[in-house]
Amino acid sequence: MIGPFPLGKFWHSKWGVVLFLALAIATIFILRKSNSAVPQYDEGPIFGTVYHIKYKYERNLNKEILAELNRVDNSMSFFNPTSTISKINAGTDSKTDELFREVFSLAKNISKETNGAFDITVAPLVNAWGFGFKTQQLPTKSQVDSLRSLVGFSKVNLDGTTVKKTDPRVMLDCGAIAKGFGVDCVARLFDRLGIRDYMIEIGGEVRTHGKNFEGKQWTIGIQRPVAGEDEVLSVMHLQEKALATSGNYRNFYVKNGRRYAHTIDPRTGYPVQHSLLSASIIASDCATADAYATSFMVLGLDGAKEVLSKHPELKAYLIYEQNGKLQVWMSPGLEKNIVE
């Protein structure tokens, strides 16, 4: 019968000494790696906006960060004539890349979950209302009706690695999801490198992990949705999550005494008209948060609540107007994240 293993004898044996030294060396390596991580900060222009990224690492990763962001730009930038999506829109090429296919699949799923409120084929209508490439007179009802025949996920399909359109005039625009996806791509880079503490922000879309430079939880400000103002309405903790905000208080114009917001309802063909002013969505990834934020601006307050009731994994901070005053509705449990 074999009795208990004599650990004392093992640690004093040759192999015990070897194992002890190996563990000691590994511990020293880990500690040095941790101590060598210092605060880094990068910012610059991308996707027609600006990115701000904070992280702790042994060296600056600006080159690698830009490489990731440029991959996204080369895939789905509506304004980059050589991007994958621009070639598809122009009809010069129907082949896709890995990033485009990932975003297309996510967009199609969220379109289904929001009953068509999110739709990356809405580009012709966005242009017609003067929020894309074109600025023109208000479209007529017949023009809107005609363009609606080019909008909808039923008009486009991903066949393997190739996009097939029912009409060559169908156009794709990933502007309502690309910034969030860019954030996610940088987060994946950091995760691959073992970076524990970071905050990635592109044009207001944010994702955090770990602690900030002071060793505390990351905090994110929610702006008051008033044109021309930069006042913060609320500050909340954002831990191991992503947050994206969409609103109609900046990009709009007034014509013939009426206000036209840039959010176009792909189901009706017209700019939305309701009380919801901004939607801030928290999700596990920023692309999802980005797309749902846009969707909720189409659906309005009640429609957003209905979708949220079916998706408990999402949290929302919705600002709306009632009797001329700003009001806030937030998902149950989110109040514990509010700092001020």
C-alpha cells in the first residue's frame, strides 16, 4: 500500500529545487511585466470623428491601433472610395472581407430584433433628406415612395463571401455601427496583448476594462441633449462594458419652419418625429450598443422599452422631452451605476 506522498522530501530533492526555481522565475517575470505597464494615451482623427484611447502597457501602441482602425475604414467607410462597402455600392466589386461579413450579420440580426428599425440599406433615403452625400430640396412623397423600394434587408443578401443585391441601386451604409465596431476591434487587440486596463472612445462610443489610471472605476458622462451645449447631465460607472449614444439634437436642419432630424425611419422613409432626444445603450460589445442606440432613436421611447423588455442583457439611459422639460428613463438596476 502506498501512503501519502512525502512533500517535504520532494521539495528537498533535485526536482523540487528545479520546480521551485521555475516558479520563482515565472513569478518575477509576471511582476516585472505588470510593473512595466505604464499609462499610455492616444488620440487622432478616424471615421470622420476623433478617437481617444487610454491604456496601460509597456510601450505605446499607436501604430497597431491605427492599423486596426484603418482595417475597419477600408472595409466599411461610406466615404472611402476604395473601401469594400464603397465598391459594393458602386457595383465595381461584390466581394466582401471578414470584418464586413461580421458587421453585416450583426446588423441583419439587430434589424430583425427591432422590426426593421435598424437597417444598413437606408442610405438612399438618408441622401434624399440631405444627410449623406447630397443636399437638395425636400423630397416629394413620390420620391420617398420610390426610394423605399430600395430599402430593406430583403433587398440584399450575403452569399458566402459575396453580396447580392436585388437592384444595383441598393446602397449600404454601416455608419450607425462602424464606430462601435472600431472600438471593439481595438479592444480585441488589447485583449490579445493581455492589457487589463483600458478605455477606448471613438466619437462618443466607449468601451472599458479594468481600472483607470488612478486605480478606480472608469466613469463616463452622458451629455444633456441640447444643441450647442456640452453640459454633462449624468455621470455613470462603466465596468467591463461598452456604451454608445445616439441623438437627434446635433445633426438636424430647419426648413419651412419645420425641424428635420438626421435619423430616418427606414420603414416609413421619413425623419423621425417623437419625444426621445437621446439613447445611451450599455452592452457587452460596442457594435451592438451602437446599433441599438440608433434603433431606439427610430423606435421612440415606447418602442425602445418594448425591445428592452425582450433583451435583459441591454441597459438603457433614455432622455426624452415631456411638457417642455427633459426627463430620464433608465433600465432597472442601472441607477446603481450613476455617480452624479
